[in-house]
Amino acid sequence: MTDLTWPKPEASPRPGGGGGDDASQAYHLIDTTMMYAPRSGGVKRYLTAKRAWLEGHCPDIRHTLVVPGARTRTETQGLVTVAAAKLPFGDGYRMPASPVKWDAVLRALEPDIIEAGDVFVPGHAAMDASDALGVPVVGFCHTDAPTLAALHLGDWAEQPTFNFWAQAYQRFDHVVAPSQHTANRLADAGVTRVSVHPLGVDLDLFQPSRGDRAKLLKRLGYAADTRLVVFAGRPAREKNIDNMVAAIEKLGDPYRLVLIGAGKDQRYSSRVASLDFEREPQKLAGVIASCDAFIHANENEMFGLVVLEAMAAGLPVVGPDKGGVGELLDPEVGQLAAGVDPASLAEAVEALFARDVDALKLAARHRAETRHSWDNTFGGLTRLYQRLLTNHPRRAPLRLSA
């Protein structure tokens, strides 16, 4: 372990040694995933929000992120990177190649509990470290790997990926699903130790008051009567960006589509405004709040965190009636589309604007406020961690030689 450069962490009291609320008893929690990059989306926002929430609500819980980076080192307090090569055309993502190296880093940090955000190298290393250290390991199912494999590689890839995916999640002590759709997919895979913990949203960051519609219209060169429909996300095939573009083209004036990040390196007509990925959360929240409605076209989304962010910003949402997005939407806060083909999306957008959009905006913000606080998400997760820690047959930690 001579390549590791971080100082040995201070020992934290083991779970069960103190009084007070069970969810706030001291322990060391590690979150590890490969889905963490400069331009990454929902998984990174979930982990960033978790860190902030734990600092404010459970300061006795020590939290460490272990993610891919250029080198194996401590980047900042609580953030450790493991060397991994960049993916070609991967928008900054890195592909870990060595489970042994990742496992060694996790063991050296001596966690009390590990949460893995994928079932690839970090996920398998988390399970190996769990076995070696005798600590519980949780899998958070953020992505539907079989569906993505079929989309990107062809139908032949779905079944073998599903088998791999199922076997991996069956090894975890517990699996967290962000939606009932995800839980159902896991049940189909034979995974039984599952609980549903919907994600939340930063209600202070994403709020209607950040919007400046007139300023955005001027920036984009659009008329005052324009109907601005926005999407923010990666330019990934599963997002069905081309279908959203085709839907707006089909509708014609006065509809315009604003793509934040998703339109990277693409040339569209004047009805589509392609904005760069916005690194500053406040600016992203401001652009979203300046639009009239949000659109999402992935019917296999496990949750759809950006949908919540749009609702918190006061935008009604057009989205499919399937998957995690379909669970977030109903006629009170948006318009469900019968499909994600251009015609269905166009029909849903037109139907939404035929309604009282101002009332829908108020309802969307209210829904985010009353149902989707991060307190609900992380309060439930910390209680889950404590139950696993209490019931796990912990063995003596494996000490590694220097």
C-alpha cells in the first residue's frame, strides 16, 4: 500500500457505543462509484447533497467519497480518488480497471459501512472489502444497465448484462431503489433485500425566484411570446434528445427548445438553443427557472432527479408515463406523454400549454416542497445504515501492512 498518500483516518466510535438518535450514532460511511465526473449528473448531485446533509444533521458520521481520478490520492478532506483512465468520448468519465487497487483503497480507509453506486469495478471492490473487513455493504441502483446495454450495443447484449446485473445486486446486504420502477426491475432480477428511497431536491437552490425570463429571451434572441421548453442533461442516447428536437420542430412557432448540456456539438435549427453544460449550480437553476416548462424523454429512467429540480424551480413537466419519471408526474404538475416518439411528445407539450400553466407552476413547486425534501431521503437512509450496522455480524477488521 505504499502508493497511498493520504493520512490514516482518525478512528471513529463504533456503532452502538453511544446514546441518542440511532441514525446519528458515529460511524464511517464510504460512498463509492465510477459515475462521478466533472460533468456528471444525478449521481454526483445525490452524493454532493448527501455530504452537505450529513454535515448539517449527523456530524458524528464521517463520510468519504471514493471515486475515479487521474491519480490515487486524497483530493480534499473526505474525497479520495483512485487512478483510472478517461473514457474516449466519455465527457470526463473514467473507467476503473483494477478491482484489486480499488479494494485496497477501501480497506485502507477502514469504513464501518459502504454504499456502492454501481456494480462495476467500484461495486465489486466494495463487496470484496465488505467481506474482508466484516462490514455491511449497500448497493444503490442508479442505472438500468441491461436496458442501456441493449440500447448502445444491441438486443443481444441485454440478457447477459441482465444476468451480470442480477448476480451482482444479489450479493449486497441491502439494495436501495430510488423508485418503485427500479424496485420492480430488481425484483425481476431476483433481488429481495430492497427498499425504496426516492431522491430529494435542494429547495433553496432550485426555486422560481432565480428565474429571469426576459433576460434569457434576450440572450437567446427569442420574442416575448415564445414558449420556452427546457431540458438539462448529458447528450446520451437514452435521453432521446433528437425526439425532443423533432417534437419542437413539429410544433413550430411559438415553441422553442432550450438544451443545457444535451445539445453539445450538435447543429439544430433556430428553434433549438444549445447551451453549454453549466458548472455553476446557481446559474443552472436560474436558466431552468427562466423557462416555461421542462421536458424529459427517457421512459427507462430509474428516477429522474432533474425532473424534481425543474418542479422545484416552478416548472410543469412533460414526460413519459413509464419508468421513474412517470412516478413523479401526474396531471397536477405536468403532462404525461403516451410515448417518447416525436408525435407523442409534441402532443403532450401542446396539451400542457392549453392548460393553466401558471397554476401548474405553483403546483409543481408545492409538490417539490411537500414530498421531495432531502430530509426524507437521507433521514431514511441513515436509519437503514444504522439497522444494518446493528444487525451485521461484524468481524475484526483486517489490518493491512504498510
